Amino acid sequence: VLVLCGGGVAVATWTLVRATDTVGEVDFVRPLAVPPLADSRLDDQGRRVFDLIAREGRRDFRGDGRLTRTAGFDGDFLGPTLRAKRGEQVRVNVVNKLGEETNVHWHGMHLPARMDGGPHQLVRPGATWSPTWRVDQPAATLWYHPHPHGATEEQVYRGLAGMFILDDDREAALPLPRTYGVDDVPVIVQDRSFSRSGQFSKTRNSIASIGVLGDTLLVNGTVGPYLDVRTERVRLRLLNASTARTYNFGLSDDRPFALIGTDGGLLARTARLTRIRLSPGERAEIVVDVRPGERVTLRSTPPDLGIGGLSRRSAGGADRLDVLQLRAASTLTPAPPVPDTLVPVDRLDPSAAATTRTLEFQGRGINGRSMRMDRIDFAATRDTTEVWEVLNSDGTPHNFHVHDVQFQLLSVDGAAPPPELGGWKDTIYLPPHRPMRIVLRFTDHSDPNLPYMYHCHLLWHEDSGMMGQFVVVEPGQAPGRPPTHAGHG
Ligand code: C2O
Ligand code: CU
């Protein structure tokens, strides 16, 4: 693998593109790290309280003695898995021990805007921010990461991210693997490049302008990971926490797996697939069947990004990447088959839509505008349904993420969505020039002054202004103004 450093931008970029083409041969030499479940306690008001300390660290990722400067929550890299049940009140004490402002956004969570951890909820160095909210949504695999405007890519790339699992009674009643770290395992996938001295290298891929594409995969922070499997079935909670790269996950022998859940929770029906494409920020819960004694690799093959030629290669679309080796024990604990029917999913009714909006992703902005902290782009009304037509019109890979709500896809370029896009979603890949129609419903948590974000989750694009702000207002209420000077603590 070629090492990048110095040189002109164009040379470095080409080097990176060629280097990523050859990625894929991985020696699986380290047991997969499993993020610990975060400790919590119940306070006198019955709230589940977590502490999350953002801090700097160092880690030798490749066992060669070179220490990479990192950041993490409660540790050197990534953070513990937070876990709470539907109906519970949670409170998270976010302590900022970094030397700079940060914050924590609860990606996929339905909650009041002032608890959302968006760019308006900054935590100064040394300060503590304690958002509290009631979990009011189905069981799902969510995640958390910083969101300071302009610095999200850098902070996530350094290692600030973690998983947030929600539980509920419906999920608990299904015969699914759910022993954390044993047959129910977080798989947080990130790509990184290392400089000669072992630091994370942030050479951006300027040909396709999508951001950083690394040549080394980290899974839960582990390079070259394997997982010992002792049960006939293993549930993998896949999270693409990369800053720019889109993956197309499958098994090395193309065996089908059961897709049971997407961003916002379980599907109505299990989908048997051989591949699942995940762009940055998306999640999928899959159940993989293994046979005694075998080794099978979770792998990413080139995703269909809907773009061709050079731009496809430079967007990471030509890479085959080995992710995680599953090593099945010679004797496996039996596990029941994954049911075909999972949970009821209410369909939102687009014919009830109060408003239809178009969001066009192009260049450095949305609808021709770049993000401004002091501008609210539109207001949605509480207890209404909206239809949004989201379009990538510049041919570069983008995706779309919205805060506060989970949405449903109505159509992809006029056609019915495939099963993997048929459930609750908060992030979707936007193939160029193919309009995606989604339906969303805004319920509680109105606040005319404090906005939620919608944006491209390729973090360099987000930081560069491909983001907008909306508020949820009471019927008849006008949008207000975001606070001019943000900050807490
Ligand atoms: Cu995962 Cu607005 O973010
Ligand atoms: Cu983008």
C-alpha cells in the first residue's frame, strides 16, 4: 500500500485513488473489539443517567508501536454503547474534556431540538451539557456523534462516535439473537488512512470531491478483526460511521442473510438479501447463519453509486474491502429461525400531506443555499404530514439525513422502493438525478426558534454547507430566530 505524504494535491489524490483500488486483502489477526455497554444509574426522578466524557487519546491500531492521536468517549477511540428502553426518561451528562468545542447529536432520535445536539448546542471545553428526554420510538440501532458546524468531519474522523441501542417489548417478544457482544454485535465500520508517523491522514479525494477515503478499515476500532461465533445465528448491527465512503455489505460466499431492521427500527417483514448498501450514517440489522467450524467474511463489494467511470472509482465505488471474519466454533448453540413477520409498521399517508417540498442537493448547498446558522429555511407544523422530494442534481455522491423524525420512502425515481428501503429511515443514499420521494410526520416538540438539521451525511459536504435548518411550529405559528450566539455550560 502506498503511503501518502507531501507532494501536490493532484499527485496525492491519484495516489490515494490507486491505493484504495488495491485494498481488500486483510489478515484477520485481532479479535473484534466490542464497545462496552455504558453504565447507567436511575436518579431520584427515575431517569436513566449516563455519563459520556469526550476526551483525547492515543492508540496503536496496527500493533507496530506507532501511536495515533485519537479522540473518544470514556476511552481513546469511539465510545460505549448507550442502551435504553422505549418509554424511559434518559439523561446524558456530556463532559467536554477536549481542547475545543464539541457536542453530541443523537442520530435517529426523536427528541426536542434543544436536546438534539445539533450545531446550536455547543459544549465549551471543560463544560458539561445534560440533555434529557423520553425515549418515544421503536427499538432501533441509533448512534451518536459530534455535530459542531464545520468541525463534524474532523471530530468524527478522530474517533468521536458510538452506538445507541433502543429496546421495546415488540422486539423483545421476537425470537432474535440479542445477547450483546455474543450473538448481537455492533459492527461500526470506518475507513482511515495513516501517515508515515502513524497519524490519521486526512487527504481528501478531490477528484470526486466527496471527502476522505481511507485505505484501512476499522471495525469498532479494530484493524483486521475476527469474531468468534458460538451460535448458529449472529445478529450484526451494521453502522456506517465513515465520513464519506459508501459500502455494499455481503458475505464472501454470497450467501443470503436476513435483513431485519434499518435506521429507525425493525422491518415489517424480514428481507432475504445478499447485499446491503449503506452510505455514511445508515444502519442495518442483519442476521447471518453460520455452519460449524467455518470461516466466512463480511465484505463490501463495489456499491452501485449510480455514477460511472473515474468518478465512480474515486468515490470508492471500485473497492472490494474485507470487513470482518466470522469464525464459527465446531459446536454451535442452536438458534431459532428468523421469523418472516417482524413488527407492525404503520404506513404514513402521503395523500394527507399538508405540504410538498423539493430539496435539491447541488454543489455546496441545498436549493442553491449554503447552511447559515442564523437562517431557518422552513417551518413544518406539528401534527402534520409532509412529502419531500429529495434530488441529487450534480452527479456527485450525496446522501440525505434529517433530524427529529424517521421517514418512509415512497418512491425511487418513480418506482417502488426495494425492501431494504421500505422501513423506517433517517438517512438515504441519493443516486444522482433520481428523485427520492419521502413522507414524514412531525408530531410533538415544537419550538419556533430552535431548528433541527437536514443535510448530506458525507461529512465534508455537511461541513462545507450542504445543510439546512427547519423548525417545528404550532399550527398558525411563524418561525422565529435561532439564538445568535450558541452555547451551553
Ligand atoms: Cu448523524 Cu445531522 O447527523
Ligand atoms: Cu454530499
